[in-house]
Amino acid sequence: LRMLQVKLIVTGDDFGYCPRRNQGIVDCFLAGAVSNVSLLVNGSAAADAAELARRYAIPIGLHANLSEGSPVCEVLKTNSSLLNQDGFFHGKMGFRTALSKGLLNMSEVKQELKAQVELFRELTGHLPPHMDGHQHVHVLPEVRHVFAEVLEEYGIKYTRVPIEPGLHNCDWIPPSLMDFYLGVEEDSFNTVDVFTRHGIRWPDIYIGLSTMGKNMSVGNIWSAIDTAIAEFTSKAPSPALPPPQGRTVTIELMVHPGYPSVPPAGGCGEGPDDFSQSWERLHELQTLIKPELQSHYKTRNVQLCSFKDL
């Protein structure tokens, strides 16, 4: 059997969240452990992040944020359906609740998404080659349509669809979190047609829910990749004659490395959240830079790349 060639995009999310997050992501990139980053333009250290990306030539895309902190669109900062009574976004679950109650104005969602793309361009000097959603808001009902329209308008080709193979068998994920993940998965399945209609693309395989925070280990990353590839190749229609160069499969591994935030620095206007201050960020960083993970990539014909290399 010809060896499968794997292109792996390791995306460090939440770039721009705080100086210590930025430093951790840069350290991972320089160690060859992260190959792509996703920028929170409303993060308190977003300008610093954009500067670091320029200095180290780190491939960078947009982590669209409608759930944490403050909007970047001036008009929406005071009186908007996207804000709670404290004047901040509704939060990871609050956003979902407000959406299900029909309280969110989709034209405001679109306005904010476009403002974030514009700010990204202002900070980096280019449009994002890929754009995904902080806390997976981009695959939610209604939001997915607006999100797809914005990507199509700007000609942003790539996004993330968080459907993770093997997720159901991960018995180390606590039930409350698993419920959230299964919700994300269901929303993602319902988003596929929408994104396809708008000509948006995403990697063949997504991994990152089962390997987050304390659950990340070299073994977990590898079994997630192996499971995903096995499932993908069993499903993929095999042409009678495979192309001479063999088959290439693309994977995005979503990661959240960093040094823990120290309040009050960090966040998107409200200070850093618990996950950001936890040792789990550092655990991800330490796992990703392990030499045995790197050598595993080499022996398995895995090539790290970014969205613009696809």
C-alpha cells in the first residue's frame, strides 16, 4: 500500500488573547510544533500578536469572536443585541441561549464579522486566508449563513468544521463537556451544505476536541490522527487507479498552547477566563514541543503546513 501523504495544519487558537498566550504560541511555532495561528482581533494583545506574526512569518487567520469580550464595531459597542446587560458579548453558552430565543439580530452579527475582517486586514496588511469561530459560534443555526456570506464576500476560502472522528469513543471527556461537543458536532453537520453552497472549503479531517487541555498527550494526538485517517480512507471512494503521487489527506489539529494568563492582563475586554489562567495551556505547550511528537510526524510522512499551503 502506498503511503498516504498527510498535510497537517496545527492551528494555535486565541492568538492575541494576552501577552503570555502570544509568547507561548510563538515559542511553539519556532519549535516547529504549531504551523498556523488564529487571531482574536478583539483580544487585548491583538496588535502585539500581529506584529509577532509579521516578525516571525507566522501564517495567520481570523478567529471570529461573537461570544467573549467586546465587539470591535464601534456602532455595536453601546446598543446591540450581541451584548448582555454588562455591555459585553453574551458568553459561550449565553450566546447560544440568546440565539435559540431569537434575540440576536443577524444583521448585527454580519456587521461585527465584517468589522473583524477589516480590523484583521488593518493589523496584518492582508485578508485572512482562513476564518473560523471562537467557541465554534460560526456553525450555529442562522450564524452559519451570515458567516458563509461574509467569507464569500471577502473571498476567504477556508474555514473549520469541527466534526471529529472517534469523538464518541473518548470516555475521558466529562459528560457536561461531551454534551457541548455533541452539540457542536450536530451544528457542524447541519453547516456542511451551507458552506459548500458558498464555495467554502475546509480540511478533510478536524481534530481538537478530544485533545484539549489536560487531555492532550502525544499518545492521544496520535490515536486521534490514526482513527481519523482510518475512518477517512475507509469512507473515501477509491478510484481504480490511484494518482501516481498517492493520496494526500489534509488535517487540522486545533490547539490552545500558551503560558497561563496572569490577571488583569488578557482577555477580550473582561479579563482572562479560567481556561486561560489554567495550567492546561502550559500542558498543551509542553506536549506539542515534545521531540517524540515531532519525530512521529517524520516517520509517518506528515508534513506540517498552513492553510495558504493547501
